[in-house]
Amino acid sequence: MTDLIREGFRTAPRPPWSRDSVRVVSWNIERGLQFRRVLNFLRWVEADLLLLQEVDLNARRTQYRDIASELARALDFNYVFGTEFQELAEGTAARPAYHGIATLSPWPLSNARVIRFRDQSDFWKPRWYVPQLAVFQRRIGGRIALVVEASIYGREVVSYNLHLESKGPDQLRLRQLNEVLADCGRLGQRPTSVIAGDFNLVAGSGAVGRALCNAGFRDAVRSDGRPTTTPCGLSHRLRAIDWIFVSDSVESRGQVHSDARASDHFPISATLARPRAGFW
């Protein structure tokens, strides 16, 4: 399976708003099942950089929609979509179904690429004794980070939009994250970088927190362990598993948007000081 990067770019030269900050939003949208509610929140939040996980393309469960493209068109945003999995029970022979990650922005996007993690769980793989039914969620592919450069107020921002493995131990997720941190370390001239997404673990402490801190990243939301999953998700376990980390000493304030009920995760946002305000 290829990385299937799909891109869409609009012609408007700049965002329809101007403010003294840059807003980054990360959200696992649960495939886009509640498309209209997801769109309504995204219109309200006015993100400069929008990082979405669990995004469907041509899947039966989301009416064969291209969720990333439709959201971008409705918001008048640029977008990039990277594929994690081909969903074997969700497509047709003529139109395979995919599941992945999307990065959207009203600002110019460029140099999109996918990091397909070397370490993967084998939980999702098709097996001869498992029926090809949606309930078993058989897939071809693996977890990724989608890397995209955005030019925001004339400043390059490199975003790592990731979805770490849900089936496996934290050690596996840490190894996947370490691949992202190693990639960040190879960036020339150290542009402002954002690592955000569904980590499927508590990333603010322990070995994961130390790895991020040692690489020069800090928690931009600072939610103090406030859950980012809803009561209907993850077997009713409320967990803080969605995170936004930024490089350098960018001033920020963050929020868990627990009033947005359109997924089994809550969106999170970090509002960063704008470059010309002298912070990044």
C-alpha cells in the first residue's frame, strides 16, 4: 500500500481573520461519522493549523465520503491527507476505502511526506480465519506521522500530525514517537515545530515526557491531565491521550474543548503568540 498523499489547495491568498496569536487544533474526529458537527466546531474555532486523526476516505461507514477534502472545501482551507490503512471491509472492488490523517490550514502548505513507523502492531492484519466484516476491522497498512510545512505569518512551521498505535504497550508507542523526534532533529535551521495528535498514552510525564523535553518540546495545552476522550469512547475510560507539543519557548495557552460532542475524543487547542509579537 502506498502512502496515498492527497492534496488540495485553494486560491485565496490569506486567512479571513487577523489576530495576535496562532491557533493550533488537534482532534481525533472518529472517522468523520458526525461530519456536520465536526464541521461546525471547526468553523467556530478558526484554526491556523488543524491536525485531524481518524479521517475516512471512501468508507461505507461514512457514506463513501472524502472527509478531508469535504472539510477543506467547506472551510476554504488547503489540505493534505496521508493514509494509515486500507480498510478491507469498508470499500468496494472499484473504490477501496482508506483511513488516515489530515492536516488543514488557510495558510500555504508544502513539502508533505509520511513517516510510516518501523515498529507496528500486527493486531490489524488480515488473517484467513477472521471474516472480512467491519466489526473485525481488518486492515492493510500501519500507523504514521504526517509531516507538513506551513507558512504562517511568513514563518515556517513544521507539523508532525501523528496517531500512535492503540493496540500494544506504551513501549511501542514510545518507539514510534522516537522516530518522530529523530526526524525533528534532522531539520535544518530548527524551524518552529509542532508535534500533535492522538498519542494513545499520557505524554506529559514519565519516559515519554522526558523524551519530548530532551528533544526541546513542551506541552502547549497544559491540561493538567484533563480527559480528552468522551464517556462513550475507549470502553468508557476517560483518558488524557491527545496532546500538542511545540518546540522552543513559544508562549501558549491551551484548552480541552469538552463541549464539542462530535467524536469519542474532544478537540484540543493551543494558542501561540504570533511571530511579530516577539515570541517565536
